[in-house]
Amino acid sequence: MMHVDWKHVAVTLAILPFAVVFAAWIGFFNVGASSGHWKITDWFLHFAMQSAIRTYALAVDVPRELPHHAVQTAAGHFARGCAICHGAPGEPRSPAVLRMLPQPPDLAERVSGWSDAELFRIVKHGVRFTGMPAWPSQKRDDEVWAMVAFLRRLPALGPEAYRDLAYGPAGSLVDRPATFQQALAECTRCHGVDGRGRSTATPVIAGQRESYLLQSFAAYAEDRRPGGVMGVVAKAIDRRHWRDLAAHFASLPASRGRAGAATALLEPGKKLATEGDASRRIPACLVCHASRDRNPAFPSLAGQPAPYIEQQLRLFRDGQRGDSGYGHVMREVARPLSDNDIAALATYFATAESRPAHPMASARD
Ligand code: HEC
Ligand code: HEC
Ligand code: HEC
């Protein structure tokens, strides 16, 4: 039988950390990326990554259905925040990126290997030691799920369909928009030229009050309103254009309300919006959201897409919405709302006609 000399083992174990530090100190470990990892290091790192993601994904709450209505927004974010490393349909990865270690993979080839929960975990938290960044806001799981929905669509997405989703009328992406026209083109990628939004996850900003738009934009840029998508956009736009952008969209014709929602939710939504429910301490929404002569920081809700309104109300209720200065009142308002109330209110406001901003505006409409 082999004789184990425990004294030697103990001494070796005690010395080992010092030996490793010494090796690091004399520069033994090659941190250069040019020669790649040893095969065993590469295998071990990916083994550790896959195991960790599999384990942590067990704790992820997967929604019943992915938010496919928000895929356009996610594609728009992908163009600014992901394509630079991973490439996109019709846009191969740059030679500089291919020298990274590890290489950011072409995601179209990879996504099928991960479950929805695993993709969520990777996109929300990033991957340490690889360069794969975390989602810019840790409070917006809804945005991360929208990205998962987009990634699921990626393998079948041709270059043209991708360009349309990600760039819309702008046709391309300007990395650092400098002129007002470039800044405006950036907005149209998701909000459209008419400011009504290219998907129901994007709010109508046409005809919204200028001061609300300006304050909201600033709130995203300064992280007072959590949002990975708008946060990245707002930080890329020079401050001197903010007011002009807000004025531009405020001057466009307001939304006219969306037709076709004669559902059973319409009446209860209208009742709650106009009268509130005193027994549950819910105030009438229209006290603040109807009269346009009130505080200009109160946004108009008429004609906003129902999924957008629902999402914002859920964020207020969870204390995750952030605001542009007056949002604390909305957190109180949203706390007692049930999921049913939220769906009813969203249905009502989505179909409501927007009132003109002031008497002059009706002539312009
Ligand atoms: C700075 C470069 C960089 C950016 C930006 C980036 N990634 Fe990554 N990503 C990586 C690297 C590197 C890996 C790890 C590759 C590996 O070791 O397998 C990775 C891995 C991934 C994976 C796992 C794929 C796999 O099988 O390894 C997904 C999914 C992913 N990224 C999605 C995204 C999304 C979505 C975005 C934008 C929100 C994004 N990435 C932004 C560099 C980047
Ligand atoms: C990649 C898509 C995308 C781009 C590009 C984009 N937006 Fe947005 N915008 C959104 C989404 C999605 C929301 C809703 C965000 C949320 O849920 O917090 C939003 C919200 C906003 C809001 C808040 C509106 C409200 O009712 O609270 C303002 C203001 C805004 N965007 C202005 C702009 C301006 C100005 C630009 C151009 C500089 C721009 N956006 C570019 C997708 C985009
Ligand atoms: C006391 C005034 C007040 C009342 C009452 C009120 N709100 Fe608000 N609401 C606000 C303010 C202020 C904001 C803007 C918060 C911010 O971003 O700064 C807002 C924002 C919102 C938004 C987000 C709009 C957007 O474009 O992102 C929604 C949705 C909303 N309210 C729905 C409701 C509903 C539904 C009710 C009734 C149940 C209601 N509000 C009652 C003041 C009020």
C-alpha cells in the first residue's frame, strides 16, 4: 500500500499559494490573447460557464409567453449594444473582434443551444472574464425578455428583415450622432418618423408635452428612470439636442386613439379612470391625465399602446419605474391596482381620443 506522508502534503499545500503568487509576480502566466488558451483551459472555462448558467437559470421565472410585441425595440437595441461584438444578419463581425479571447460568437449559430431561462441569465448578468457585458439596467427584466424573444428569431432573420427591424426609416445607425438630423434619425429607428412608435412596446411621443418628453429623456440619461434601451440611447445623444428633440416630437400631431377594442374591459377601465375607486384608495386617473392645462409634467395617456401602459403600471406598482420628478405620486396610485385593473385601464386609455394640447393645436391637427 502507498504510504502517504501527511507532513509533506501539509507543507506542500501551505506553500502552494505562495508559489502561485510568486509565479504571477515573475510574470509566468501569459495574459496575451494572441496565442489562445490551452485546449484544457478552454474546455474548463466553457465547462464552468455552461454549468454555472445552467444552475443559475433554475432560479429564473420564465413568462408564459415571450414578449414578441417588443421584438422591434430589442432589435433596435441589439444594433447599438450587441452587434459591435456579435455581428448581425448581413453584418459580419469585425476582424478586431475576432482577435478577442474568447471570441464573441455569431449568435445565430448559438442560441438554439440554450433554453429561454439560460439566455435570460446570460443577457441579464453577462459572463465574467469574457467581455460579455451585463444588461445596462438590472431593474428591467421585461427588456431582457424582449431580447430573448429577438434572439429566438435571429437564426431565421435575413439581412433585409433585420435592417428593417433595427434601423427602420433611418436605414442605418450613426455611432455617435453629432448633428440634430442624426440625433433625430436615431429616434426614428424605434419611434418612427411620425413619433407614434414602431411597436406597441414603444410609447407614442408625438404630441406629448414637451417638458414631459425632455424631463423623461434626461431621467433615462441620468439613470433616474431605469431603462437599458433608452438609457443607452439617451447617453449617446449630446445634451445640446435634447430640448430640440423634445420640441420636435411635441409638435407632431398627437395620437388619435386605437380602434377595435370593444372588449369587456373597456367599461370598467373607463369607470376607474374617470371615478377611481375610493374603497380601494384608487384616485380618478383623469384628475391628472386629462386636463392638459394642469402641470405640464403630467403626460397624456390617450392613444398610448395598451401593452406600453400595462408595462409602465406594473413597473410603478413594483417600484421599478423611476420618474422624471413627479413619479412618487404614481407609485402610490399604482400600488392597489390588480392585474385586471391594469388591463382594463390600458384598454381604456389606448382607445381614448387625445385632446389637443391647447386651442391653437386643434387648428394644426
Ligand atoms: C464587448 C463584446 C460583447 C458585447 C457588446 C456583447 N457580447 Fe455577448 N458575448 C461576448 C463574449 C466574448 C461571449 C462569450 C463567448 C464564449 O466564451 O462562449 C458572449 C456570449 C454571449 C452569449 C452566449 C453565446 C454562447 O453560446 O457562448 C449570448 C446569448 C450573448 N453573448 C448575447 C449578447 C447580447 C444580447 C448582447 C447585447 C445586449 C451582447 N451579447 C453583447 C461578447 C459581447
Ligand atoms: C432602440 C429603440 C429606441 C430608440 C432608438 C429610441 N427610443 Fe425612446 N423609447 C423606446 C422605448 C422602448 C421606450 C419605452 C421605454 C421604457 O419602457 O422605459 C422609449 C421611451 C422614450 C421616452 C419616454 C416617453 C414616455 O411616454 O414616458 C422618450 C421621451 C423617448 N423615448 C425619446 C426618444 C428620443 C428623443 C430618441 C432619439 C434620440 C429615442 N427615444 C430613441 C425605444 C427607443
Ligand atoms: C396625482 C396625479 C396623478 C394621478 C391621480 C394619476 N397619475 Fe399617472 N402619472 C402622473 C405623473 C406625474 C406621471 C409622470 C411620472 C414621471 O415619469 O415623472 C404619471 C405617469 C403615468 C404613466 C406613464 C406614462 C408614460 O408615458 O410613461 C401611466 C401609464 C399612468 N401615469 C397611468 C395612470 C393611471 C392608470 C392612473 C389612475 C389609476 C393614474 N396614472 C393616476 C400623475 C398622476
